Amino acid sequence: MAALVLGIFGFLVTGVPFFIGLLLGGIPDVLAIIFGICGIIRANRVRRGAAMAVTGLVLGALAFISIFFGAGTFW
């Protein structure tokens, strides 16, 4: 659940211009990736909750990769 919430927040905030998106969206992106990996590992043991973990991981990774292509710097 944490990976999904942080992934959605980071995905929405990372694109805000003038480096505000980098400050507000960068940390949630990294945390979404970490929690997504931990959630997938836990979901394999418990056999449920994998969809939320994967969605959070994908959203966090897409937002984090978009930083390297200029998201959140200038418009």
C-alpha cells in the first residue's frame, strides 16, 4: 500500500517545474521503488497484494526515470 501511495504521489508531483518537482517528488519516487520491491517479496510469501506493489514500483520507477529526461526542471 505504501508503494502505491508514494508511487502515485511521486508520479504526479515530479513534473512540477522549477525544481519543485525534484524536491517534492524525488524522495517519494525512491521510497516507492524500495517499498515496491519489499512488497513484491512479501506478496510472494503471503500470496496477495502483488498488484499494488507492482503498480507502485512501476509508477515510482517511471517518475524517477523521467527526472533524467528533464522532468521537474524547467518548462
